[in-house]
Amino acid sequence: MPKYKHLFFDLDHTLWDFERNSAESLTDIYHGFELINHGVMSLGDFVRAFLEINTKLWDDFDHGRIAHSYIREHRFRLVFEALNVKNVAFGSALGEEYLKLLPQKSHLLDGAVELLEYCASKDYQLHIVTNGFDSIQASKMQSSGIHHYFQQVVTNEKAGAKKPDAQIFAYALQAADAQPHESLMIGDNWQADILGALRFGMDAAFYNPKKLVFDQQPTYDVQHLDELKSVL
């Protein structure tokens, strides 16, 4: 008998290729808003600054230091500050355009579709648990063609809590009619996905392409999504 019945996946950086999709969206913005004429001289610097600042902001969110709204309202301002570009008056317009473009991008991480197909063929119940925005995450899943694999899509907005809080895992398991011992959390974020699940009493598979090392061991540690087939 399979050890698990329910598989709970993170979305960004685990299945959906955030870096690639974000870079494409930022390239569209760079050219569409003619940022070179506003002092942003390098597309590469613009993309790198955004990814660095966005990662830091989401880490702050995961640790409860800022709210979702702060990310939306301030990340492009912080990018321009990092690039020493002043008096860019349309930061809010860039933010709106980014949130319109980003979920339309469809790139998935290598092996994602193959893993989902494999899991579906084994009759696992598949679910998403994400700290992302409801409408944005739904659009990403539609654009990338993976929405039909999942029975439940749990966001922090629906659960009233965010990973790694126990409340979102409790909400997700209740929505899926699942028990912790028959459930596996699969994600790339050590704090939000792995520690959150382990502390809740779930097994956790750490998608860890950078081979990061922490004091505690996850249930499984994989560098490629294909490796999960051997334990499922």
C-alpha cells in the first residue's frame, strides 16, 4: 500500500518557474515602459535587482515582518532605489502591469508535468498550498495548464494564515479530508514549506536544487523533481 494518499505542493519555485516567468515579465515591462529613457540603463540589472528584492520581501512576509500589501506597493520603488534611479513616477503602474503579465506566463520547472502525470496515474490526491494571492495563483495554474491536476488550492487568503503557520496546514488537510500521517508536503522553501509541515506532523519533501543544508533533516531531500518518483 502507498504510504501517502495526499500530496500537497507549493506552487512558485516548486512547480511553476518563477524566475523564468518573472524575467520574461520584467523584460516586457522594461521595453514597454521604455525604462532605458528613465535611467534604468541595463535590463539585466533591472531583473537581478527585482529578483533579489522580491526574494527578500517574500522572506520578510514568511517570517511575519511585513504584509502582502507591502510587497505589492513597494517592491518597484525599492528596485529603483537599489538602481539609484530617482523620480520614476509610474512605480505603481509597473506593479499593476507586472501582476497582469506574470500569471500569463506558462513556464514550469523541469520535470513538473512528468511528476504530476506520474502522481495522477498512481491515484494520489493532489493539492496546492501557497502563500501567493488567490487570483494570481489561479491564473498561473491556468496559464501553465496544470490546474486540472489539483483537488484543493489553498492560499493564505482562504486559510486566514500563511505557511509556516500550523493554521494553513490544518485548513488544507481539512479541505482535502486528509490526515497528517497520510500526507506529504512538497516545496522549495525551508522555512515555510518544510519546517511548517514537519512541525505540524506531516512528512516533507524538500525540493533543493541548490543543495542547501540545515540543522534539521527533511523526510526527503531531492535536487530534481524526478527523484520524487522513487518515494511515491
